[in-house]
Amino acid sequence: MIIPVRCFSCGKPVAHLWAEFNERVNKGEDRGKVMDSLGMKRYCCRALFLGHVDLIDTTSKFKKF
């Protein structure tokens, strides 16, 4: 739902990179090149970004009783 602060596998901090990654990909840049320019070399961190599905807007519609 929300991008994790650290990579689950290696522990590298990655949350601070999400906003720039998402903005640049939405503008049409290649995801692989964006991750390379942000310094994401490890496959575990790259998989974390590529596999992320942003569901916070969907789940925030439901009310807690």
C-alpha cells in the first residue's frame, strides 16, 4: 500500500526515492534508466519499486466502524 522505508531484503533506505521515481515514470521515462540514475543497483530494491501497487487511495475510501 505505502512504499516501505527500507528494502525488505537488504535494508537499504528506498522510500525517499519513490516520489522522484514515480514522477519521472509518469512523464514517460524508462523505469530501468530512472532506477539507474537514482542509484538503485540491487535487484531486490528494483523489484520492490517495480512490484509496488499504490492502493492507499482505494483503501482510504472505507470507513472504520
